[in-house]
Amino acid sequence: MAIQIGDKLPNFKATKQDGSAFDSHEIHEKPVVIYFYPKDFTPGCTTQACSFRDAYQDFQDLGAEVIGVSGDSATSHQSFQQKYKLPFILLSDADRKLRRLFGVPTALFGLLPGRVTYVFDAKGNCIYIFDSMSAKNHIGKALEAIQKSK
């Protein structure tokens, strides 16, 4: 079952880029953007991550957190984060449990993991979903959704 508008943020655990454990309970009571992307260091994913980085202060000013998720290892995420100075959490989803939990579809005839952004309000309700392989519009749309929820 894919997450739909109005659904609650599911409880989940994953590994952060530094190898430490992440629990979704850490982000309760604040808006959160969880974006799924195909792969570290690819052109579109790098553009998307750097765009979230460049707008990160805008999200912080609204009290929101940004979390990126892909199937890459924590080690890959750490290198990606350090190279591009990403200030937000990256979660490793090597077993694709989070993709299945959120219902993220695959793209290009099932060959690529999909690129989907989910926005949850401070109460943990899903208020916006943006599914597009184009990396460009995710950031603005997520920011707009949080601003509207205030």
C-alpha cells in the first residue's frame, strides 16, 4: 500500500550516513520532507541533493527537516554528503524496505528506483506527494507545501 495524502508518517528504522541508527520517532512534531532518489553521485540525484542543500535554511526556518533516502550504503551516503556538503540526513535503504513501506514506484520500466518526495506536517500527516523523475521541481514544491501548512 502506497502512502497517500492524509496518511500518517509510518514508524521505521534505518541507518544514517554516519552508520548510526535512525528512528522515525526522532522527527515527530515537526514538518518533514522525505525524498527518495535513485543513486548517489548521479547527475540528477546530485542536482536534487544540492538544491535541497541550497534551500535547507528555508526548510529549517519553517521548522522542517529534510531526509534523503536511496539504496546506497551508509558509506556511499557519507562520501556523497561530504563531497557536496549536504546538511541533512541520508538514509540507507539497501534492502528497499523503506521504498516498499512508502510505496515508491520504480521508473523506466522497473529499471530505476523512483524519485518521489513526501511532505508530512508537524502532526505526522502526509500533506503532499510529488512523483517525478525530473530532479528539478521537488524542492520548490516541498517548500510550498510546508508554507501552505503553516
